Amino acid sequence: MDVSGAGGLADDRALLGRTSTAERVADILRTRIAEGYFPPGARLSEESIGGALGVSRNTLREAFRLLTHERLLVHELNRGVFVRVLAVGDVDDIYRTRRLVECAVVRGLGQPPFAVAGLAAAVAEGEAAARAGDWKGVSTANIHFHRELVALAGSARTDELMRGVLAELRLAFHVVDDPRALHEPYLRRNREILDALRAGERASAERLLARYLDDSRTRVAAAYAQAVDDPADPAG
């Protein structure tokens, strides 16, 4: 079989633009989910989103398909596309993945100094949001902190993986009724990790991060389980 020529690929040229656009739309929607604009259970309107972004229905549906594959959206027959509502077990699984990836990133950083400017900006963002009493903003800054932490690996594949994982995590944050109690303790801990990395203390930063993630997993899973099991809670 001759595979050296074009092999009819010219017929697929049109797919390049469409696929690229769908991926860009998916990235926009993923970011919006991660930053809290679309809460769990929200129905995503093809007409309004397609009109706002100026993309075709086919492109938008492909973006929805990509995000469904990432477990951020669900398609319900004859009803439409909705932001996914996590099960309690999903929260545990998200944290297992985070611990594996984030701790490995810190462990593999190599020799200092480390490029922590992005981490520092995320810490400052969270502290400013806390001073303003903006706990949703604190949550968003925390997501930014962990994205910047993973970005230290310099791996596009790891960045892509964690964008989806952290967007899923935000779905859990949405239904917790006391975001201040959930997020405030980690402002200090984010700064401690930043300070350890600034000082070139990679092993110390990894220990801090591992304890951080274990504690956060316990708190978030318990708060989420209570929220979704509470019949008085509209989010449940």
C-alpha cells in the first residue's frame, strides 16, 4: 500500500478549520466552567452561545461533544446539553488525579531557581479577592494557582489534562454553601508553597502540597456530600 502521497487528504482540508474552531470553542467553554460562569445542571443554549461566539451549530455541537468526553457536559435526549453534576465519588477521583500529577510536577522540577511569577500572581489574586470578600474570586484564583503550578512542568499534555480536571473540580465548588470556610484556609497554604519554591526548597514544597491536597480532598468531599444530600439545598 502506498502511503507516501496525499492519499485523498485534500478532501479533508475543510475539516481543519472546523476542528480547530471547535477546539477553540471548547477551550472557551471549559474556561468559563472552570471560572464558575456555568454552574452544575445549567442548560447550555445552542442558539445563545452560538450567536455570542459567532460559530455555526455544527461547530458548537462538536465543542459540546469534546466537553462531554471530558465529563464536563452531559447530553440528555430531547432536552439538550447540560453542565454535569458530579457524584461524590467523582470528587475523590479528581483529588487522586491531582495528587498524582501535581506532586509529580513539583518533584520533577529540577534545579532552582524556579519560574514562579505565575504562581505569585495567582496568590496575590486570591488574597486581593479575600480582602474584598469575593469568595468566588478566591476559588477562581485557587484554580489559577494550581494551573500555574502544573505549568511549571512545561508540558502541553499535562496542562491540557489538568485544565479538564480543575474545571471538573469547580463543579464541586459550586454546590458548597459556605465558600469562605472552604477556600480561606488555602490562601495561606498557597503562599507557603510559593515561598518554598522561591527558596528553591522543592522537597518541602512537595510535602506541603501533598498535605494540602489530602486535607482539601477530605474537606471538599465532606462538604460536597452534605450539599448534594441535603434536600433543603437547592443545589442538591
